[in-house]
Amino acid sequence: MISVIIPALNEEEPIAAVVRACLTTGLPGEVIVVDNGSNDRTSDRAEAAGARVVLEPRPGYGRACAGGVGGLSPDCDLVVFLDGDGSDCPEFMPELVEPIQRGEQDFVIGSRTRGKREAGSMNFQQVFAGRIAGWLVGLLYGVRYTDMCPFRAIRRDALEKLGMKEQTYGWNLEMQMRAARAGLRILEIPVNHRCRTGGESKVSGTLRGTFVAGARIIATLFRVAFER
Ligand SMILES: Nc1nc2c(ncn2[C@@H]2O[C@H](COP(=O)(O)OP(=O)(O)OP(=O)(O)O)[C@@H](O)[C@H]2O)c(=O)[nH]1
Ligand SMILES: [Mg+2]
């Protein structure tokens, strides 16, 4: 069974449409929205749209994703992650999950830099950071990524063996590094990307968010690269 995990913080405007678009693909057996401390109606709207809400009281993108993994149903064998702001395009879900279902890949990740991007949906720093991080991971582990796209699919057993630790914005890169180092079969496919469909940016749209996320991502790169 496919489970979708959506980290969401104060996304009451876009979240219902994101949940519905995931369900419309007919693929997921469950959609889990992980709300860590929203002070708006994110949880209610997610639930009304058909999601199961997991509350993660401690803040942080990585904690939210990990909270979702902790709340997976026992039947789940394939996990899809995407953001709750409406910027990822769930219609690409079949392309992400089918290579895993066919037994050909363990980890399939979208690349927004290789897909069609709506004007303004990614800023220069995001595109640049994704390229640089991808290049560094290539040097370290021989797997070339072109983005740190949040939209991705992975076998549940493989994910649980990775030993994910990152609690904040380094989560996406940490998964890519650990997957490469573990020798998983990895495929990157172009996915389209839109501007968020409502609500406010927490990361790339603000100067503070950009610096905090950038620092966490760099710290993650060093931590994972040098850990023994
Ligand atoms: N649970 C949780 N989710 C978060 C947290 N911070 C951000 N998110 C979610 O993570 C996703 C990415 O955050 P965004 O604000 O969209 O960051 P971004 O994509 O760089 O910025 P945009 O340009 O606005 O799309 C969204 O679904 C957020 O709701 C957090 O601390 N906890
Ligand atoms: Mg976003």
C-alpha cells in the first residue's frame, strides 16, 4: 500500500486541494498530513479532504516528516513525500511510484530543475543550492541529483533502514545522501513545479527562512558526510 506524507505548517488555504489531488490519482491507501503546531485550520481542512492528521508537537520540517513515518499504517510498503503548499504536482505520482512497484528502483525523486517550472515558483538560490548539493553528493557517493525536491517516493523498508536523524530543513538532502551511500537503486525524474497555491512561504520566500534553511542544509551535508 502507498502512503503519502505531507508536512504542513499553517497551510489552511492550499492543504485540502493538495490532499484531494493526491487521492484523485487513485494511488494512495492513505494520506497523512503532519501538522506541527499550525495555529490555523490546517488540520481540520486536511481531515475534511480525506487525510489522516498526525500531530507533531515539536517544530521542524524533519520532525514532521519523521512523525509521518512513525504514523504509517502497518500495511504501507511505499512512502511518498510532498509539500503541503500546493507547489508540487501530484499528477506525477504515477511516474514516481511505478518504477518502485515494478521492482526496478528503491528511491525515485523528482527534479524541479529538470521539469517545467511556473515563473517565480523557485528562486535562484533554490535552483543553485539544488545543483550544488547534487554535484557534491555526486562527488561523495557517485549519485548525481539536480535538486532537493521534496516530492519523492521510497520503499518503506529502505527508508526505515536509512537511519534518518535530521529534524529540520536538511531532511530532504539527508535522505538523498543516505540513499546514495546505502547503494539504493535511485532514479531522478523531471517533475513540474508551481507557485504555492495559497498561504505564506516559510522558507525560500523570506530572507530569514532562506538563511536558516541554507545553514541547516550545509550542516546536514557535513554531518552526514563525516559521520562514522
Ligand atoms: N510540519 C512542518 N512543516 C513545515 C515546517 N516548515 C515548513 N513546513 C512545510 O514544508 C513545506 C515547505 O515550506 P514552504 O514554506 O513551502 O517553503 P518553500 O517551498 O521554500 O517556499 P515557497 O516558495 O513559499 O513554496 C510546506 O508544506 C510547509 O507547510 C515546519 O516547521 N513543520
Ligand atoms: Mg513551498
